[in-house]
Amino acid sequence: MMSTLTVHCPTDFETIVNMEFQTADVLTSQRDRVRRHASLLRAAVLEGINECEVLLLVEDTKSVKKLRSRIIATGNDRVLLERGLSIPVHCIRQVEFLS
């Protein structure tokens, strides 16, 4: 089973900061990319309303990791997470909403 990283745990935070991301998008179809962008926008809006956490499936050059965080803001290229951490949009495979 894949462990879940959180931005609040100091060792997880360090792991996230040191991740090396590919330059290519992890999603191959335009449809999946549009769906991801819509999910990121939804997460950012829900964050503004009730501090909604999501589970991101993130891929770097070495592995795929689960990352639990709130999405503060999203743009075309990067996503701003808690604690001022930002990651590239193109490394996110999936956005899962936690109830």
C-alpha cells in the first residue's frame, strides 16, 4: 500500500520539497487534463468555503505518491498547497475529494 504524505509532517514536507518532477505531463489525453484542471479549481473554491482537503496522486521521476493537502490556489502551471508549497500541475495524476 502507498503511504500518504502530508505537508504538516516535517519529514513528509522535506520529501515533497525535494521531489524531482518530469517536464512532460503525466496525463496523456486532453480530456483527462481538462478534468484535472476542473477538479483543481473545484478544490480551490471549496478550500475558500470550508478548508476542504484533497488527496492528490502525484508522480515524480522516481515514483507515484499520495499527497494530502488543501489547495489554496491553482493556475495553469502550478498548484499552491498549504504552507506555501507549490507543485507543477503536470505531475498530478488524480484529485480525490475527501468527505
